[in-house]
Amino acid sequence: MALTKINNNTLSAVTTLPSAIATGKVLQVVAATDTQERNTTSTSFVTVDSLLTVNITPSSTSSKIFVIVSTATYNATAAKSSYLSIYRDSTNLGNAQGFIRNLTAGSAAGSSSTCSILDAPSSTSQITYRVYVRSDSGGTLYLNANGIGTITAYEIAG
């Protein structure tokens, strides 16, 4: 296969990207993992998993924080929903339904749940990102069901 030439140079001769392409550097990464199944019957968002929490201190007010959560949720009650959200300190970054709503149909059901957000906290103080969950009334939500849960925060230079 032939090498593609950029501005009549070989690919290996390209040392910088054109100025029209925006770049962002990852300045730091923090992550947490939990392998224990947790549960709640709360109809309000609660943190049932203190391990799915990361603390990050941005180096600049212009930094962005990319947060990604990956887990599995399961509702043990038919026709009930499980909700998952990401909080920055005490602020729900999702809406009233969070980022994910998994609805069980005729029987209890679970699903892998992954969500992310690019947050702009405009702060150089320590920030806590945490997974919060809730269930419909009468349902029991299980977090990290049959697997592990992870939360990762990346500071991106602004």
C-alpha cells in the first residue's frame, strides 16, 4: 500500500496538525471500579455505591472534564424502570431521568449501562463525580449487576 502524501510530504514528515484542527491534551485521568452488586428501592437519586466515585482537581478553569460510567443495572420488578445519572458534587448533570432509563417490560430485566458527559466546571478546586441511581416506586434496582462498574474522569486542556 502506498503512503499518502500531505502537502507533498510523506506521512512521517508531518509533525504538526493544520491550525484549523482543534486539539486537546489529556492532562490527568482518575478512575474507580467496583465489583460488588448494590441495590436500592429509593425513588430519589441516591449513591448506593461509594466506590463509583472519583475526585479530580482541574489545573485550569478552562479545562473540561470528560466523565464516563460503565456498569449494568437490573430491576427485579416487572414494568419498573432503573435510572442512572452522574453528579458533580451535589449537582445532577443529567435530567430528572438521569442519563439512562432502563425499563423492564413484562418481566424483570437488566441491561449494560454506559453514559458520558463533557463537563465544564470552571474550577480549580477538587471536584467529586459520583454515580447516582433510582428506581420506580415498588421496584428494586441493582447496580453492577453480574459484572463490574467503572467511572473514569479525564481532564482535557481547554
